[in-house]
Amino acid sequence: MSILVTGGAGYIGSHTCIELLNAGHEIIVLDNYSNSKPESLQRVKEITGKDFTFYEVNLLDRDELEHVFAENQIEAVIHFAGLKAVGESVSIPLHYYHNNITGTLILCEIMKKYDVKNLVFSSSATVYGMPERVPISEDFPLSATNPYGRTKLMIEDILRDLYVADHDWSIALLRYFNPIGAHESGRIGEDPNGIPNNLMPFVTQVAVGKLKELQVFGSDYPTVDGSGVRDYIHVVDLALGHLKALEKVMSANGVEAYNLGTGTGYSVLEIVAAFEKASEVKVPYKIVDRRPGDVAICYADPVKAKNELGWVASRGIEDMCRDSWKWQKNNPNGYEA
Ligand SMILES: NC(=O)c1ccc[n+]([C@@H]2O[C@H](COP(=O)([O-])OP(=O)(O)OC[C@H]3O[C@@H](n4cnc5c(N)ncnc54)[C@H](O)[C@@H]3O)[C@@H](O)[C@H]2O)c1
Ligand SMILES: O=c1ccn([C@@H]2O[C@H](COP(=O)(O)OP(=O)(O)O[C@H]3O[C@H](CO)[C@@H](O)[C@H](O)[C@H]3O)[C@@H](O)[C@H]2O)c(=O)[nH]1
């Protein structure tokens, strides 16, 4: 029996494939490479010394997706595949709704047909919208402020409805906070297209000399130093959270949401300082206006994942900065030679 990993060539998916293989799972990976490259999976094989079956398939292609289920004995699905750029989702909303929502609907329909009802889904802290206070627990009100966030919220609703209609389903909705870092080998990591939108890849590209300086968005938030605070989590801790969620969905039916975060917030300026310390490289920055749509402070209450999944993040900010830097320094152009 195998675990199907959709979007397994991507940033979080590739790290999760490593941990699944290291734990002795058989995996089948599916991706259409719309936001990733075959090289990441080559490196997963190199790091683990293990092989697996790969399908270059778009989730929207029902017939091809069905082949994957017909040809394999799949017992659970970890579903990463989706588009994730907030700004892009505002420009091309129909593409986001179609890819993320229709893709998930087709996946669930085929899972149902083949009686595969164990699912771990990549949700996001974005489903909390503008939270009224911190730390954020899973019972906070849900809302979204952009099309990307709405796809996550709608998919969560769809999956909850699926369980209401059929109690044989077993679904974990994993709400990630801010994943950063990379595998300790420095061989795989985050490889954004174009100029990064997210903080850590921007910082590492400044440090490696690809970008001139960081813009710090806002200095007047009610935080320790006026810059925005987030719950950064090491991508390997996040990957390990998926293994715990997998154990959970294989052992009990239901639909449950879990925050995957550390429970600690760091400001932008604290991240810059921690990164400079870990890399011994100076990161020039300029303070500019707030970025529209940003919240001041966002961090998780991760106690539910601890109590129900037996998962806690163990890697600290130094590890995150060191591993992000190792990846960027060794691969200044990402997976491109
Ligand atoms: N990285 C984050 O900050 C973050 C935060 C919260 C949630 N998430 C969610 O986690 C998941 C993984 O994120 P990531 O950072 O690894 O992103 P990523 O873009 O690196 O990985 C997603 C993968 O899915 C593939 N894909 C997209 N649409 C597809 C389709 N229709 N068919 C087949 N493959 C498809 C892409 O090619 C890519 O390899 C996404 O669903 C994302 O929304 C990410
Ligand atoms: O060049 C930059 C980029 C970011 N920031 C700040 O850094 C923090 C983190 O920003 P970013 O890395 O863009 O993450 P978020 O805005 O928190 O959003 C991420 O985390 C959310 C919660 O998981 C997801 O919903 C989003 O998709 C994902 O992009 C925020 O205070 C930003 O204002 C800067 O100051 N300069």
C-alpha cells in the first residue's frame, strides 16, 4: 500500500517525501511542475537513496488521475498540489479557483470511487483572515481576504461537508503558519519564480547578492520593534507534522483542523538579525510603508497538534536561518544549473 503525494515536487512536498521515505513509507508522487522542477525529486532520491513512482499529471486531468489510482494500491493521499501566490491570485482569480478547487474536487471524486478515504490537506493560517488576537487556536472565526485564501477556506468547507455525508472519510486540515528553512543537506529548498514575495527567500537572495536590499514593510505595528510578527516554522518540522497527521487519519475517522506552527512569533527585524548571525552576512534593508493586507501579529496556539497528533516543532530560529542560507548559498539559482 502506498501514500499518494500530490504536489510532491514543490517546496513542502519534497521535504515531506524525504521524511515519508525515511520512515519506510512507499510513496507515489504526482505533480504537473507548474511551480516546480524535476530536479527536486531527483535530489529527494539522492538524499534518501530510495526510489518511487512519479506521474507528471495535472489534477484537472480526470482520466490521467484515474490511471494513477487504477495502477496502484493507494491507502492515503497527502494533498499539497495547488497555486499559492496571494498577489497572483488577485490578478487571475479564475485560474486559482479552477486549479485549487476543481483540482481538489476531482481528486476527492476519484478517491471516493477507489474507496480511498484518508486525506491530509494543506490548508493555511490564511483562513484566520485578520485574527482579533493571538495566539490563534483552531476554533477562531474563519475568513479570507484574497482569492488564494478563499480557495483554502472553500476546500476546508468542501472536506467538512464530505465527512458529514460519509463518515468513512478521515481528513486532517493542516493550517501551516510560515514555513521557512530547508533540508539540512542544503540540496533541496524553496525555489521561488522571479522576485520572491515572502520574507525569507527575499532575505537569502539579498544575502547572496541577487537583490540589493530588503524592504521592511511597516515600522509602526504594535509589536516589539514596529515590524510585523509571524510564526516561522522549519519546513522539516512541518514535514514531520504530515507524518503524524497521516498516522491520525489512518487510525480514526473524522475531519479535524490542526495548526502547524511553533507558537512563537518573530518580527521582521528579529529575523534579519537572526539571519545575519547564522550566515555571518550583512542584510541591508530599508523601512518602507506597510504592505496592504498584512496583519500586525500572527502566531499559532499549537497545543491541539501536540495533544492529538503528538507533534511539536523542535527546530529553532537559528536552525531555520542556517538551513535557508545553506540552501541559497549552495544553489544561488535554485534548481537551475
Ligand atoms: N509555502 C507556504 O508558505 C504555504 C503556507 C500555507 C499553505 N501552503 C500550501 O501548501 C501547499 C504546498 O505549498 P508549497 O509551498 O510547497 O508550494 P509549491 O508551489 O512549491 O508546491 C505546490 C506544488 O503543486 C504543484 N501543482 C499545482 N497545481 C497542480 C495541479 N493542478 N496538478 C498537479 N500539480 C500541481 C506545483 O507544480 C508544485 O510543485 C500548497 O497547497 C500551499 O497553498 C503553503
Ligand atoms: O519583502 C518583504 C516580505 C515580507 N515582509 C514582511 O515579513 C512578514 C512575513 O511576510 P511573508 O513571508 O510574505 O508571509 P505572510 O504575509 O505571513 O504570508 C505567508 O503566510 C501566510 C500564513 O501561512 C500564508 O497564508 C501566505 O500564503 C504566505 O505567503 C510580514 O510581516 C511582511 O510584511 C517584509 O517586510 N518584506
